Amino acid sequence: MSILTELNTLLLPVLPVETGVFSGVPPDEYLVFTPMTDEFALFGNNTPIFELSEVRISLFSKGNYLQRKRQITSLLLGAEFTITDRRYIGHEDDTGYHHYAIDVEKSYETEE
């Protein structure tokens, strides 16, 4: 399983999700996943054992984003993601969206 697959499964029932950029006409609330890092975190006999993947989840909301932020945070923690950062990016005056970012990471055993 990959981090993007797991995030889609977890958050798609909550809000529309895209990876990279939202295509088409965006709704009033949506999520965009941006892959940030994929690194080998642990080695044994010069062979990677775990891969550590990190993704930025960008929440875009034209309304009050605070309740949705709490809901997403709770779902992520319940699914054993590590939240490495949460921050308000700003209000996009040209589109009317609040942009809030949640960075998450998770480790996966490497496939042989």
C-alpha cells in the first residue's frame, strides 16, 4: 500500500480529493495531496527495510475551515499517520479560499 492510496481511502468519503492540483471546477471545500518525500528510513544488510513517505494535505475552504481541520486531524491520527506540521497558509483573495496545510508521514515495509 502507498501513502496516497491510504489517504484517498481515508479522506475521499469526507471531501473531494485530487493529487497535485484540482482539475475542473473546484467545490467550496476540497483537498489536494502533494507528495513531498519518499526516503528509505531503515536498512539491514545494505538493503532498505522501510520507506518513509510524506505528503502535504492542503485543505481549501470558502467557509470556516476549523471544524474540518479537526475532523481530518482526528481521522489521520486514528489511522496512525504521524502529523509533522499543521499551518494556516493564508486566504486567497482572488479565489476566496482559506488554505490550511497538514503534513503527514507514514512508514511502509519495502516490497521485495
